[in-house]
Amino acid sequence: MERLEKRKIMLEYSGKGRQFHYNMGDYPIPDIHGCYLPLGWCSIEEADFFCTIVQPFMTQRSIDTPIVPFEVMKEAWGKYCRFVGRGEK
């Protein structure tokens, strides 16, 4: 999770809100559902691509199903990074 010149976005996730946040600063952003937790540094393109892949699976859940926990999303982010050759765990 290294911040680089081309990776200026900290992709964050809120499990309770099932929402992503593109943080362009160095600080976590609290929300009404709790708090966004960091997944990793990325470019806007990488964040868009990851969210495009994951979002349909999250929206298939109905309101009364359990939240998608941060730990599950963090594991998915790690798999995505390994898949695209970033080598992050």
C-alpha cells in the first residue's frame, strides 16, 4: 500500500454503508454509517475498475441481508491487486 505519484487516491470502504470513498487526502473520512476504512493507494482508474467489478455483487444484496464487512472487502482488494500485478497483500 505504497503511495506513488500515479497512485494518489486512498480507496476507502464503509461496510455498514456498503460504500466506497476516494480519499485524496491523508486522513480517514467519518460518515453517518461509521467510518470509511482504507483499502489501499491507487489511481482513479484502478479505483474505478475495482469498484465497477465489486459494486454489482454488493447491490444484489437486499436491505435485510448482512453488511459486507471490511475484512471481506480488504481480502477482495488484495486479490484484485495480485490479479492486476501490483503484488500487494
